[in-house]
Amino acid sequence: MQRTISQFFIDDVAKFKQQLLVWSQQFETVIWLDSNNYQQQYSSFDIALAVEEFTAIKTDDHNAFEKLQEYQSNTKDYIFGYISYDVKNDVEELSSSNFDGLEFPELYFFQPKKLIFINQNCVEFQYLKMVDDEIESDFEEIKQVYHTKIQQSNSDIKIKLRVHKEEYHEKVTAILQHIHRGDIYEANFCQEFYAENASINPLKVYQDLNSISEPPFAVFLKLNHLFLLSASPERYIRKEGQRIISQPIKGTAKRLRSKIDDEKIAFDLSRDSKERSENVMIVDLVRNDLSKSAIKGSVKVEELCKVYAFKQVHQMISTVVCEIDEKTTPIQVLKDTFPMGSMTGAPKVSAMKIIEKYETTKRGLYSGAVGYFTPNGNFDFNVVIRSILYNADKEYVSYSVGSAITAKSIPEKEYEECLLKAKAMKQVLLNSI
């Protein structure tokens, strides 16, 4: 189906972005992707906004990739959406029976009627089934949005831990026993922080979170009463023609105010044997996953254990690439690599079984992926971390964090790493009241 395309040029890009995001809130279905000025390094655009369903797919994990394959291949258009972590159950003989306070569908994608991209000072509208002058009318309406101070939340938020510190230590010790027995080499173990009877303004919380983090894969997702407010720094996987790119993160250090101290802690992270071993193990896992779809001999590590600085933390990132045959479908690549290695462990299936045993909460959309497909079958997906999830009907707010447990892990240090990763989410929720 053809889209009507119109372009406009704007003077105040930052103002227009804010107006556009506020304007989008009138729709029941919204996905907003913000590269936060990392476009040259990471993205095809500064902003992508997809709103209003024309068609959609919503399903549980049973045959999820098969259903997505049918939907994507038949639509042959832009589709935006997410794959939750528990779609792993469609890939392997696994199950998910832990507590779920959020109740997001396992997989959701939609073909947007209205799609808007921002690249530098150019705004491109791509509309389906439009009425006469609808694009021009919407453009003028967006420019008239008066960006007033957004209302704060209207209830106290009491953040609770699903697993308290002593129990966390016990669980990490138990996972270490699996490692010492040789059951696994590494497991990404996560814990949930949550609040009940919480009424928040999702737009304000997202804007605050994005402002203090400015990551390359930020997401505001609205699906009726369900919201994802994400400040993710991590790419799961991208397809550009026949080229596949995966960029797992393993290794974290806090940012420091002193430039000298900050540079030293980044340097120390780059040389840290434990952090490097975590990263290398996941790189090996990603290489193995990519090899299932890749042309033989094309899997390569372009960048190993490079430290990048973001506003909140330093991260150790590796880049693994490969080439695929033109007959290999986009969905096959996703199925072969899902869930992402950075959120599971090695060996992957054994690690996922152990994760399910010791975690108390169903991950759902957390550590899943949000992204899009283009009409020609390219795609780009993030990893849902550093994110707040909200069910407005249930007034349930949740954010989860995790760390990689290896033979060198010390439970106290792993707990401290989790608190560091949780800092931004906690800060914006407590400041929103």
C-alpha cells in the first residue's frame, strides 16, 4: 500500500520535537523512538513517531514468530512494535510461570496510519488512507501545540523490592553454585522494583527519564492503558540489506563529576578482567546465534569491549556483524537470535531455565525488544532495559534491573551494580510526585 509523503523544514527542532510528542498523546497507540542525537552512530533518523493502527497483530508466545512472519510479509509496509522476553517460549521448550503484575501482550506490532520522521531540520510525514490536506492540517496543528508544564503524578509512590537484599545474596550464591558445577558459565539475573496504587503521568516520567539519560534507543510506547518509558542504551539487532549488526552490552561503571576521575573509571572498566570476560562470553553467544542465519564465514567481531560514555553510566559494548543470504527472511534472523544474549547467559537455554527458577517476576516486555520493520524488510530493535513499565488500569508501576553472574561475581558487588542501574528510574518516579 502506497503512503503519501510530504516534507517540511523547521527552524526550532527541539521545540517541534516536544510539540510532536505532546500532540501524539491523543492517540490510543503510540510508538516514539528517539536517537537523542546519536543518529550518525546508531540510527536512520533523529525521531520516528508511529501512531494510530491501520492493521495490527497481538498474540501470546504460541507460534509467535510464525504469526509475525505472516503479518510482516503480507503487510509489506512499516510496522512498529515489540517482542517480549517470554516469546523465548516459542523458540525453545521453555515456560514462564512467575508473577506478572503488568499483563502486556507477549508480542504486538501495528501498521501506523500516521508515520512521522525527523532528520535534522526536516520533518517527513508518511500517511496511509489520508483525507485531503490532512498532512498539512496536522503539521499546522502540531506547530500550535502549547507546551505547558505537564502535570505531575497525583499520588505518593512507594517503591518496593520484590527480592530483598538478603534473599538476593542467597539467590546469587545459588546461581554461583550452578556455575561452579559447570551447568552454565554466565546468567543475567534480574530483580523487580515496583509500586502499587500508583498514578503517574507517563509522558512526564518519560521526558524526565530521557532528559537525565539521553540514550540512543529511547522509547515512549503507549498501547491503550499500557506504557513503556524506556531509556535504553543498547541495540539488540539491526538489518541493513543483507548485513546484520548486533551490539551487546556487558560491563557498567558509574559516571563521575571530575573529568580526571571519570576518565580513570572508564579506563579501569576497559581493563577489568571480570567485565571483559562477561562481555566476551556474550559475544561468543551472539556469534553462535548469528551463525544460524549467516552466510558461512561472514560472522565477524568488528569491535570488542569498547567503552562508551552515556550521561548516567559508562558501558562496555561489542559489535558483531554478519551477512545473510537474500532468501533468509527478517523474522528468521530474529528467531535465531532471540532472546538477546546480553539478557540471558551462556549456554543460553540452560541459563534461561536457571533464570526462570531464581527470578520471582515474569520479565514480560522487560529485556524484550522494541523496534520496527521497513517496507523492504530491514529492521532495528533495542533491548528493553533502563525502562519503566506501567499498567494504568491496575495502577501498577515496575522497573527491573539485572547483572551478569559469572564465576568471579561477588553478590554484594552485583547488588550494587543493580542499584546503580536502577538509580535513574527511581529518581524520576520519586521526583514525579
